[in-house]
Amino acid sequence: MTCYLDYNASTPVDSRILPAVAEAHATFANPASTHHSAGQAAAELIEEARSRVGSFVCRPPQDVIFTSGASEAASIGLLGVMLGAPDRRNVVVSATEHKAIIAAAELGARLSGGEVRRVDVDGEGLVDLDMLLALVDETVAAVAVMGANNETGVVSPVLEVSDIVQRSGAYLFVDATQLAGKAPLEDVAELADLMVLSSHKIYGPKGAGALIANRQVQRTIVPIAAGGGQERGLRGGTQNTPSIVGFGLAAEYAMNEQLSDSVRIGALAEDLFSMIVNDVDGVVLNGSKSHRLSNTLNLQFCGADADAVMASMPEVMVSSGSACQSAVPSPSHVLLAMGRTSLEASESLRISLGRPTTRDEIRVAASSIVKAVNRVRDLTADREPINHDA
């Protein structure tokens, strides 16, 4: 049995939405061509999806700007507000933000002549609120804090962060990509000035995402994706109707099933953790035990290189960090920011469960992980240790 346990990287498309996606492919007309019925039909599908996503995040449909995914949404939002605020050219990001958010902030700073200020996290991955208070001032356009970390599952104290950000007049930017479908979004959506989502993290098709911002915030964004005026003029180009339709339905299912999914998947994750620690020594949980997503385990297996462990169990699909980071192998910047050494980071695996995960998969995965860790430890026991911090 193969066990896919990398749902934080991507989820399968929910089979319930495939017929609607296929039908949307047949509605091939350009949704901007509203002067005829075929274009109007495509435009109606887009707006239905916009309403579904809006309901998912407890915001009106006009706050939803469709994009190709969360990375593009982050660039449009962060760069847009930095370029649109000449007196506020700086941006603050947490040290454990997704690389796409950090890259967007850095590009925005270069283009606007500002700077990126990074706020530290503690050993559990939680934002240092005292440091954040010291970094945020009237020159800051936006503060970016993840709703939940993609590598550790640590949930940020968005309420406390919002209190600090509001005093300065800056915008609060929340990457809700991992939070969506795993925890309620209502409170976060109420506090965030800008929020981003991605379809393929909630069992929708790839190629669709959203920037969430109210009309007042939208008016301050300088568009960086020029085009024919689509998406309130903030994201030009013909909309991807089939993926957007799938995104809307995936959001509706996520909204209705989030609680039951979270409870069931959380119980499976706890069982998996117990099975592993009962049969292998030297396991360290990275990240907060209490402020975390129920589906995510980031585990250090002391004395066992994570890549070697994965190579020893091809039937179990996990990761050693963010999928976007795997193209450039290096220690996880998230774990390093939490105070882990390069060696400790190199011994850490991210295990993320999802809606299709079964108890049989958990049993098979636990057995495979234990055997792989012991095998790698046995093979490397007599070798001279590598100095990862040299």
C-alpha cells in the first residue's frame, strides 16, 4: 500500500466537483465577452464561484479577486499596497513566512525603495510580539503573518498581531493558504486587510486562487498584472473558468466539512504520532503542541537524515519541508528561524494528513517510518558525522 501524506503540498481534486469542472470546460467562451450569451454563461459561472469563495471566508463576493494561486495573489497584494503607498514603503514579515511571501515582500521593497523587516519567532514558531511592536511604525505599508505555517502547522496569534498592526495604520496581510479548510476562517477574515488562498490546498483544481481585500483596500493597490480590466482591474487576463468553478465548489465543501474533517484527521494524526514514538526513540515534535493544525506533524528523527529516510520508504510520500523549497535543497528556513540547527533541520520530516487519509494508511505509514528511521540509523552509526553548520 502506498501512503500519500503530503497534503500540505497539494490535495487531490474532490471527485464531487469534477462534473462541474468538465461542464465549465464546455462553456468555453471568454467570460469578458458579455455582449453574447456564451460569454454571459461563462461570466455567470465565475460570479457563482466568487459568491461561494466569499461565503467560505465570510466576506462579500466583491472582496474576492481571482488569481492563478496564492503566490500570485500575494504578489498582487503585497507589491500593490507597497507601490501604492509612497509614504509607507517598508514591509514587515515573520521569519517563517512561505518563500513566496518573502519573495513578494523583497521585490516590493526593491521596487518601492523600502526595506523588508523580519520579525523573529520563538522556539515553538510563534511570532515575537514585542519585536513586532518595535518594528511596526508609520513607514510600514503591510505586516505579513501566516495564518498557519505550511511546514510545522503552527497557527499564528492573528488577533494579537492585528492589535499591534491596527495602531500603526498598516495593512495586515494573512497567508491563509494552509489554514483554509482546516480551521475556521471567520475571525481571521474579519481582522485581515489582505488574505490569500489557493484552490489546490482545499481539494480544488490547480490554477486558481484568490486575493481577499475590501473595496477600500483594493483602491490603494497599484495593479502589477495589467490587462483588460478583469478582476476589478487588479489581475488582467482571461479568467480560468474551469479551475475557478472547481475552486468555488471546493470552498463550499471545505466550509461545510471543515469541522468534521478536522476532528477525524486530527485523531488519525495523534494515532500516527503515538505509533511512531512508541516504537522509535529520539523523536522531537517541531513547533507548538497547542497552537497547531490538527493534520500536520513536523518530526525530527535524531540521528537519521530526512532525505535518507524518505529514500528508504518510497511507499510513504512525505516531505522534508515546503514543496516550493525542494527545487533548491537547503535546510528549512522555518526550522532555522525557530532556533533549530542545520543538522536538526536536516533530520526533520513534514507529515500532513488529508481528507482521503485512512486508518490503514496510518498503520502502514507508522510501520514504514519506524523501519526506515532504524535502517538509516544503523547504516550511519559507524560513519563520521557531517558538520552541517560548517
